[in-house]
Amino acid sequence: MPATVSSTEGPTVAQPLTTATLRLVVVPTPQPPLDEGPLQLVRPGVAVPRPAHRPGPRPRPQPGPSDDFPAGFGPAWSGRADLPDPRVAGRRLLTLTLEALAGRRPLSQVQPLTSVGVYAALTRGRRPRWCAGGTTPLLLGAVHVCEPVDGVAEVSAVARRSGRAHAVAARLEGIDGRWRCTALQIG
């Protein structure tokens, strides 16, 4: 029995299969196939297993006066295993900073938690109007943590005051076994 192809135009009519009706198109593969191991099926409602965290590059320290010291002196980068929970450290940093900007505590209490640049920016006297003014309490919502690189955590939260919400975010880097804020954004 000869092979036939049905047409989609009009009533179904069997046509003989010829080399003119079939065409082979070779599509190049853009990259080698992924070999990630066996395929895992996940049931609905069950959490998907996350891949293992692969640490990426760390920022390089800026050259400065610490280059005059012999090796072993000065700040040292810390890995995630040597650091406390970033959620607790982030909540503490954000709370202390907002309370200091609101005038409820001295700004010098924030200095051990921040880098020199962040502390200098905080002491310039420019404070968000929503943070500095008013007597209603500042409420800090849940702190969200993202760890893009080993020893680096980015924390964010929503601060509420007088019925308004404001975003607050910070970048924490592990230096000498503790978290230190190297960037701070208060919206």
C-alpha cells in the first residue's frame, strides 16, 4: 500500500506521497545539550528543590592606606559559613538606621554596622522628610534576604509611618566575621 498524505483544504482527499511533498530541514543546535542529571518530577503543591548555591566573585577591596601594612593586617572577607543570620543583622541595621534618622537614637550607634562611605553619607544631615518629621512610630515590615554571592547579602523591607509605605534596602558584606553595610537606599 502506498503512503498517502491528507490535505487540509476542503474534503479529505488522499494524495500519493512523493519526494516533492516532503522536505528535510536540518536545524543546528545552538549549544550542547544540558546534562543536569536525571529529570525530577514534582507534584503540584510540593516545593521545588533548589539547586545548590554556587558562590560567585567577591568585590575587590579598593587600594588605600591598608596597602602599607604587611599581609595579614586589615579587613578580611568572610564566607557565609563564618557569618551570623543575615535576616537578623539586616533587621537590626535597618531599624537602627531609621531610628537614628528619626532622631530617636544617636547616629554614632550605626557606625560599627556600616562602611566609612555609608556612615559619611548618613552624617551629611540630609534625612528623608518622612523619616525625620513626626512623632508616630516607625514600623519595619518583614525583612527579605537575597544572597547573590558567598559572603554578600542584600536585604530589603518596607517601613511604614503615618499610613504611608517606604522601601528600604541595604547591601551587607561579610568582613572580619560580621556583616557590614556597604550600600544603603532609603526610599
